Amino acid sequence: MKADPVIRKLSVLVRVPALSFALLLICGAIALAQDRNPSTTPPGVNADSSAAQRAFAANCAGCHGLDGKGAERAPDIVKRPNVRKFSDSQLLQILQKGVPQTSMPAFSHLGDDVLRSLVAYLRNLQGHAATVPLPGNARRGKDLFFGKGGCSGCHMIRGQGGFFASDLTAYARGRAPETIRDAILLPNRDLDPRNRTVAVTLPNGKTLEGLARNEDNFSMQLLTPDGSLLLFTKAAVKSISYRNQSPMPADYGTRLSATEIEDLVNFLNSVTQEHLKQSRNEEQDDGE
């Protein structure tokens, strides 16, 4: 049986990377005389606030990278031991005054409230921020994820689920609950063009939908909901259309109740916290 000359199925499964996460900056190679035991999140500070994310994106990502793990201009501020052991007051002082004779500037002009939220946000990313109770029930959220909600048809968590969309095991890291809720209810808002639906119509009139991967002027790989990666030669297909909508259903607001949405958010957050805890334990074991 001859293969379709238009489509060639690749024997790979692709995981769509999760959206990148925002972080704080800090220059780690400085010794201060204050107490070096990390403290808990300051009262009243929301470690996941969108304000902190925006402040990082505007002032810090250019040097420390969007994931906070360092770039050409500045070091990793998430895993480096000499950064993790700083107290909150030491981190705040570095943000306020900068680090002399380095490229780390002072950010006192942002105001102490924003700087404290950045410190708390970093603590959350490092995995030892204060835990804030969330509404909803994680156990019910898990049942929804793998059942009524149909989330596992596209997304994976802890190795279980689909390959079409991003792995959500660590999705809640650095994201506020309201951000996760909006992503469920409003998938088309601020849609990344890389995650828009693509429809490919074959010469026989059949249309396939999915996400474009590794596209150039002559070919495209289409990731379909069943996890397959199909290779097309553009000259051999009838048409390719790009839709300004996400493959994710936009009707969860009517399909699920408000309580069920909170259950899903709680579940995603709890999975991430467990994942971070496990990662920290593994790092400690490797260091012994």
C-alpha cells in the first residue's frame, strides 16, 4: 500500500512547550552580613501578582532571561545556592541598591511594594514561598481533568494524558490563580500566533486541523489532536488557513460551573506544588 504523496506521518510524538514563565532578577555573587535564612512571604504580598510579572518583563528579563535561569548578561537566580540562601531583606536590599562594580543596577525607583512582590515571587519560583489556600477541591479537579472536562485528551500531567497541547505538570508555577482561571475560560485572549488553529485542505477536499510546527516557505508539520505529526508540502495541498482561535474549547464557562472551574485551578496548582517539592528533594539528594 503506497503512502499518500501529500502527507507523510512522522513517527514522533510532540509535546507543545508550556508557555514560558516570568521571574525576578538578582545578582547572586554577593555576601551580606545579615541573616541568610530565607524567610516567608511578607504579609499582604501576592507572590503571583501580574504587577510583579510585568515589572520583571520590563526591567529584568533582558539580563536574567524569561525563565530566570540566567542569560548572557546575568546568572541563574532560581537554582544557584548562593542566591537561594539570601534572606528576603537581603534580596530587597540588592534590588534597592544594586550591586556595586557589576551590571546589576538599583531598582529603588520601582517602589518598595513592587520590590517586595518581586522577592515573594522569586521565593515562589524557588519553591519555598508561603502557601496560600485556594478555593476549590483538588481531588474533584483531578476527576474533572481526566473526566468531564476532557483536559487530558490534549494535555498531559505526570506522564498521563495527551500529547497535542502543553504538559501542565508545572503549569501553575509563577502563575496567579486568576491567570490560570482566565486561561481556561478565555483561551483566545492574547493568543500566541504559534498556538492558533491551522486548517490544511487536501486536494481531495479533506481538511485536517491542528497546530503548525517547523513551518517554512515550502513545507509544514501539522500536529493533530491525536498526537501525530504530519508533514505537508505546501505546493501539494489545496489550501492552508490560519484561524485566530485556540484549539482549546472556549465554552468551559458554560460547560462547567464556577465551583468546577475553581476545582480545576486548585488541582493544577497542587500538582505544580508537588512537582516542585519533588524536584527540590531530588536536588538535595544529588547534592549529598
